[in-house]
Amino acid sequence: AHDQFAVTAPAAMATVKSAGPTLSVDNQGNQVVAKSSRVEFVFDKAKGAVTSYKVAGKEYFYDGFGIQPNFWRGPTDNDYGNSMPYRLRIWKEASANFKVARAEASLQGNNAVVDVQYALPAGNTITLKYTIMPSGAITIDGDFAAVTQGEAAKANVPRIGLRFRMPAAANSVQYYGRGPEENYADRNNGTLLGIYSALADNMKYDYVRPQECGHHTDTRWLAVGNAKSGG
């Protein structure tokens, strides 16, 4: 048997650098853009997703598949046993067919703010607010309005989060959480909190039937970079 307990108070979150060239915003057409000589952030209203995020000329999203809401996950064997993929299919639809109700950019002090609201098939909304700093650092605030009436399935959301694709070269992962094995809420005490490093290729588990895998609970922070370049 084993256990862990805190012996010191949690450290304060590290602050990020915010200074940099002056940002401008553009709300014309299908694209909402915040940019400067250092940063370019593009949200596409038609796709309902961030399609580009560049800092110092480096693109952080692969093939235009940038930040977008996600309410689905790979069903597990238990999920199939209780018909979850059928009962909650509306949330799989909500993760693929976005209806943007509002998307606009503004300057707030030195920062550019891109505010996006989605109208979801279940009848509720989710709002994402991107605050882009002149340095290129971004903070994201989300506000998910729960479904309180109607079908029970609409109130049972498999996941509330974001998804995006990074270039394959960004395969070096470091995180502070439970590991190194995958772990879930119902059995996470079998793993210890720590700082772990791995390659993304080695963080998936080849179950007989493809399903949700590689999860790590109690994760405080995550860093992804290029193992060869160290960036």
C-alpha cells in the first residue's frame, strides 16, 4: 500500500510574459483576427474554430485544426454496455457541427480579446473568450450553460473541453499529475502524483477495441514540445 500527502502549501501559479508589439483586431468577413508583427491569431466563423495561431512565425496548429469545443470521448466498454453512444449521440453531433452565434474581437488595454458564443444542438450555449497578449501568450475562459430541461440525455455530457491538433513534431510531453500509467476517477489512487515525461506515441493504450485511453487525473499542468529541438 502507499499514499501521498501535501507537506507545503501549493505554489502560486507562474506568471507569463505579456509584453510585446502592439496588437490590432479585424472583424471583417468570416474571419476574426488579432495580430501584430509577432502574433497572428485567426478564428474562422464558418468552421467555428481557431484555424491559425502563430508566434514569431511558428504555427502551433496542424492543418487549420485549431481550438474548438469538444463534448465527446471514445466510448469505453462500460459505455457500450449502457448504450451511451446512442443515448448521448447529440453531444457527438455538438462536437462536429458548430453553429457560431457570435464572434467578435476587441482591444482591451494592451490585449486583444476574441469572444465566441456557440449555439449547441441540445439547446444550450458555450462561450469561449480568448485573451491574446502582445507576447503571444493566450488565456482561455469558458462558460458552459447546462441543459436544465428536456431529455435527460441532454443534461448528461460525456466531456466538456477543447480539442485541437498540433504538428507531429510536437511529440514530447511533460505533465504534473498522476502517472505514469493511465488512470481514471474510479481507480486513480493506484497511481502517484509526480512530474512525468513521455513521448506522445507511447501514451496511448492498444485495447482490443479502440476506446478512451491515456487519461491522467489530477493534472495541474501540461507542456508539449519538440523533443529534437527542445521547443
